[in-house]
Amino acid sequence: MGHRRRLTARSLRDALGGLARTVAPAGATLEVSLPAQETGRTLQAALLVDGEMRARAVSAIDEAVPVFGAFLDGVQDSRVVAYVGSVPIVQGRMGAVIRARADRRLATWGDGPHLDEALYLPLALVPREVADALETTERPIVDTTDASPGDGTAPEDCHPQQWLRRALHLVQRGREALERALAEAWCRQGGAVPLYVDGGLPSSGVVLGSTCAVGVIKSHHTLYATGSALATVATLGIGERSSPFVVETRWREPVASWYLRLRRPEGHDPFWGLVRIEVPLALLLGEGTSPDASADRVSRWVAAEASPLALPDARWDTMAYGIRDCEVFLRATLGRAMA
């Protein structure tokens, strides 16, 4: 990141002087403290194989062996560090890393973790002296002034939480950019060993045009099934997957996807142990094999990562141990580099 000194509460207070009221960094991050703004939704997706959504037992899943050569994940940390009146200044920190298998252990791949940090605020609402003072911290300054809710509200009339949400969104975009760059670097190396990506596949022609990456989504804010198809997904048994379908969004080329149950759901909610897998269409529809056979093969790869357990993480029912390793590594690295 090239910063010559850490941004501490004291250094920020010294930089701002009486221009802003600094805030103690203790407490929950914005990722935790901001109330959810959206409710879950269901979308109908076009099926790639079957005429209707079906539950299929993954062939030879009990014989699954680890195939992924590495794991990619990112983390972010957003906190309010000061206020200018009611206008918040947010410190956003983010990182991403690939941890590769080497002699049955995980080691950092490439040139190390990708880290970034910035300060986020609506520059149009603060005196120029505030921006000048923040520049002395040697951190990039990101303008969040375009946080208008789209209902005609003038920037000066926006609720402070709107600025927090805008900052949080931009921090997320920064984290996703770090993850995308690492995924592209892995795919450009031309190896045949697949990469386990935590979350959906990135919007990248390099990644989506290859067969080297598999995205595994643990949360289900959006469910790509409705009606009887949703009931089929919700009642998948351990070792079963859904019919493959196409996920289309405005920001990315279409990808193939399906649901897979990793653990027994008895005694839990319908999403316990349920993941959604994303792969480039070329991986599922490539010549020489059927889409169902390809979906079974990738499902075995993912199922093989269900052990060892990712404890003590509360998401252990859907989290691969390799992804937990990435998160633990990044949290420690962020603490050393940016605290």
C-alpha cells in the first residue's frame, strides 16, 4: 500500500485538529452495525438441462477427493472515524488473498495479499480545509457525494446513514476489485488446477472465458427459484444438487449455477449446509461431457472441501476450511498493516 505511517485515532485527530470531531474506533464495523436495507427475493432462472427443477443425487460423492489448488477470499472493514457536523468520515480497509495448497498446507500465492485503504466522505458537504487535512494522512480520499437516494433529495438533506451506506458500498467495490485482480492473475497463469472462489464469480472476461474458477456462494439473499422449484431447492438432501440453471445480471456475463447440499438439514432451517455453485458456461457446456456430468464433477470438488470443518466460524456448515484460512490470514494481516 506504500503508506509511511499507520492511520491511528491520534494521527487522525492531529491531522483534523478542530475541523472535525473524531470518533473512537471501538465497536462494531459498518458491515455489522448498519441495519439491512433490502429483503430477500426470489427470481426465476432458465434451466440448462431439465424441463423443471429437479433434485439429483451427485454421483460418487462419497468418493470425492480435494481437487482445488487454491482458495480466494477477501475481507473488508469500514468504520466511522470522524464527523464534520452530521457528515461522517469513514475509514475503509480491504484485502484479498489466494492461499494455495503446497504439501498439504496452505501458503500465500503470488506476490502476497492485495491490500488497500481509503477515507470516504461527501466532499461537497465539508469545508475544503477538511479535505486538505485528510490529505496529510497519505490515504486516498473517495468522494461519496453522489449518495443521493434518487428521490430528488439534495445532498445536504440526506440522512447520515445514506452517507454510511454509500461508503460501505464503495468499500465493497474496492474489495471486489482486489478479488477480481487475483482471480484474473490465477486464470492467466494457464494452469488446469481450479480455484475455489468465495462468493460469486467476478465480472471478468478473463475469468468467465476460462474454466479455472468455481464460485461458491454461502448466503442466499437472492434465491434463483420460485414456486415448486423453490420447494425442490429447500428440500435437497445431503449430497443432492439441483438442476443447473443460468444466472443473468446487468453487471456480468451469464454463468451456470446450481444448488448443492453439503450437510444434513434435519433440525435446521432450509438453508443449512446449502451452497450455490457458479461456473463459467464453458465449464458446464464444454465438448466431450454432458452438463449433468460436469455439474456432478464440480459438486464433488466442492463437497470434498466440507472437511475439515471450518470451526469455530459460525458459518462452518457452508464454509470451506481453505476460505476460513484466507479470512484468518487477512484479518491478521490487516491488523498488522493498517491498525
